[in-house]
Amino acid sequence: MEQFKQGPWVWGQIQKKLKQSTPEVQASDKRFLFLLRGNLGLGKTAFVKSFLQDRGLDSQQVQSPTFLKMLEYEIPEWGVGIHLDCYQLESVKALEKLGLEERIMESDVKIVFVEWPDQFLEYVKSHSPLLKNFLDSFVKVEIVWKDLGVFSVQIH
């Protein structure tokens, strides 16, 4: 994993890495699954806000989904982005109640951000083979915050 220092160019650094791994494709032509890991307060939601603000959303529109569990945003020139927070999920089954599988598989969903992704990945693996197969077509970007402002990125 490559390490970066967090700052105003975070998304630019990640986007540069994405272009290196898929140089023939513009970022908005693909679908992305961002798996965001790290302790509380290290920058997961701030990263999502920065990403969406760079795509034309007002930062006031972007909230933490901690208590709402799942939020959706219309991202200009991209489509729909889903922001999911699994930190306080009681169980994997709670993801079914959100209608997650059906919503992610709709054609307008281009980006899925998942904070605290372990339960999400468990759900996909054990309860939703259809969603697992669908997500295999997404570019997966795993960002792990190690400390405030220090994180690593892996794209697969």
C-alpha cells in the first residue's frame, strides 16, 4: 500500500493513482467502491465530503451517515453516489432493511462509499451473491487511515 499525507490534494493523489492503474479510462466512466477504514475521527467522512465537493456538491449537502446509515447524492457528470456507514449497524441483516442490494444495482449508481466496511463485505459475501458479482465490476479503492492525516491507498 502506498502512503499519503492528508491535505487539500488528497483526492488528486488518489485520482492520479487511479489513472496510472487505468490510464485509458476517465474516472467518471467507471464505477467505484471506496472501502474506508480507520478509527473514529481520522478523516473518512472528511474524505467523502472533499471528494463530493470536488465534484460540484456544496459541502453543506454532505453529512455523516452515522445515524442515518445510508445517504445518496446526485453527483454532476457521474450519477448517484451512495455513502454508507456500518459503524453502528446491529447486524449484517440490518443492511437488508436499507434496501441496499436493490439500490446499488441500479444503473445510475456510480460510486459507493462504505465507512467501517467489514459488515458490508460480510453481507455481500454471505447473503448476496448477486450483489457480489455486480460489485466485481467496480474499481475497488481501499483507504486505511493509520493516524490523523496519514493513510494508505490500495486499488484493486
